[in-house]
Amino acid sequence: MVKNTVKLRYLVLGLLKEKALTGYDIKVFLESFSWLIGSPSYGSLYPALHALRDDKLVTQEMESSRKIYRITSAGQQELREWADQPLTQETSLKTFLMHLILSANYSREGLTAYLQHRQSQIEAQRENLQQLLQDVESGSREPLALAYGLFMATQELQWLENVLAEPREM
Amino acid sequence: MVKNTVKLRYLVLGLLKEKALTGYDIKVFLESFSWLIGSPSYGSLYPALHALRDDKLVTQEMESSRKIYRITSAGQQELREWADQPLTQETSLKTFLMHLILSANYSREGLTAYLQHRQSQIEAQRENLQQLLQDVESGSREPLALAYGLFMATQELQWLENVLAEPREM
DNA sequence: GATTGCATGTAAGGGGTTACATGATTTT
DNA sequence: AAAATCATGTAACCCCTTACATGCAATC
């Protein structure tokens, strides 16, 4: 039975927009980010490709015993519609990085808006973490996790500031 | 029907080891890290607490219309066994942060080993990202995601180095 | 010619989210 | 007394992982 695999669906579609790839290629590329967001298993990746093929959003061709997938115009259409969606509150790092991977599908304005949305969200959470860290002081809490969160929040804000300041980098 | 919710199970158990909490308290605390790893929904959190209670790993008491959960000695035992497990390859940021939150359950040696494991993993992936970024140069790839990954990898390595250099911080 | 890496796939089951529901307590 | 926040819960459904399985291609 063909399932939706919604998140992966658009990630895969976005990668195929850049370049025709095999399932294996996609897996290898996404492995580069596994320390951040993990990497999808073949058990989800291949079914996702089959579903995209069945929905005519990608084509599948054999080439020296490898299956090359190419995005169709219908696929590009669907990807555009997906990218145009209003952004939700939820922006875990995983979701955020996924959007960065698909950033080629955004207009510069859309991308800027997205980055700013992320920025304000992290700013708020950073203050919250700072407060929590002060509350524990010499307490028995989990200061390592709080310290890590605070550090990474600060660094990501730095990165966002740099990227937003230099639009040509986008 | 009571399901297992394995990952959450130990996260919750670890938080309860520090302090008696309600489901709501746990949710609010984990929300502090939502920009990094998301936050579990109540639809998974409450069933996880019920399962822990049914397994006698936590106790449940009413207190002014709130349900306070406390870890039992059986729960502490199970948590220790879980923390003693050999580490797997998989170390997404989510898994890593989860371990940091539970760091109070590790011996200093165990924690050091875990941090070093993470360190060597990120070092390898950082080199890989660097290579990928060079390969694209002026190409049509997803340089924003690669740049983000590389930046965050570098920063996390910095953090790990600092923490490992100052054991009293742990 | 055997081992390792490339490459693709399926079935069962697990762990989670979404959407829906409810009520108590505090604040305006 | 209305609105917002605190607080808990369930059921359906979804997406993904795990474990298993296969075969070709390249290298030793």
C-alpha cells in the first residue's frame, strides 16, 4: 500500500528539482546531515519515491541498473505550492534545515521572511533558556543541556544575522 | 491501548529522577528545547506517563487537581540500565540533546566517552560537508544548507572541546 | 572467485502527531 | 461572569524504522 510520507515527499522532490538522482544518491547526500537531523531509512525513502512516481510528480528511468528519478512539471508545480504555504509556529531544527535544503524553491523575499521568523523564535527561546539556567545556579538540574541549548541558540542567531546581512549569499 | 513510546519513556524517567513533576511541567520544560528538537505532544506524553505508572516505574499522586509523578526505585534501576547501554552509531542532535538532558544519570567517565563519541562523529561529517561545499562552488546546489551545517558543526565542536577541557563543568 | 560496496526493495510493527474533548483555576 | 491559562486525556491515523531479502558491480 502506498502511503503519503509527507515530510520526505517534499524533501525528495526538492532535491530532484536540482538534479536527477537515484534513491541511493539521495540517501548518501542526506547522510551528510545525519548528525543534525538523522537520515531517512531506505524503508521510507524508496516507498516515497514510488509514491511520487505513481503521482506523476517524478519519472523513473533505468540507466545501467540504477533507477534515475527526474522531477516532472507537475512535480515542480506541487513543490511551488508547498513552498508558498504560510509558515506554522513549529520550527524544529529539522524542519528548518529541511527548508534550507529546499531554499532554491523560495523567492528571496520568502526566504528572508522565513529566516526572520526563525530568528525571532530563537530569540524568545534563548531568553527562556537563559532564565532557566539562572534559576538552577547550583541546583541539581540538567545544566549541560541548558548550556548546550543556550550556546547553540546564540550561534544560530549569529549565523542568521550574517546571512540576512549579506543577501548575495542567499 | 497503552503503547510503549520508548524514546520518551526514558526522557520522562530521567526528568522525574531530578524532581517530581506533572505531565504539564514536563511539557513546559521540554518546550524550552523545541526549536532544537521539537516538543512531544500530549498525545504521546500522557500515554507514556500512564505506561510508566502501569510498569511501577513511577508513582502517581493527586495534589490540588494535578497529578504528580515520582520515580520509584524500580524506575531508577531501569534508568541506570538504559544509560549503561553501549552507544550506537546513530547520534542525531535530538538523540544527543536527550542524552545531555539525562546527563545526571551518567558517571563522569560514561559522559566523557559519550561526548568524545559525538565529537569524532561530527569531525568526520564536518570534513564531508566542507568537501561538498567546495564541490559546488558556483554550482546550482543547496549551499545555504551546507553552509549552515558546516557552521553548526564547527560551533558544536567548539562547545564539546570547551566542555571536555573543563571537567568541573560537567 | 570471494568479499566489499552499490543499489533496490518489502512487511510488520512502533512511536508519534492531529484532532477532538473536558474541566478546574486564575485573571480581567 | 468571561476569558485565558492550567491541566489532563483519548482515538484515529500517519509516517517512519527495523529487520529482512535480493542481486549486480567492482575490487582484492
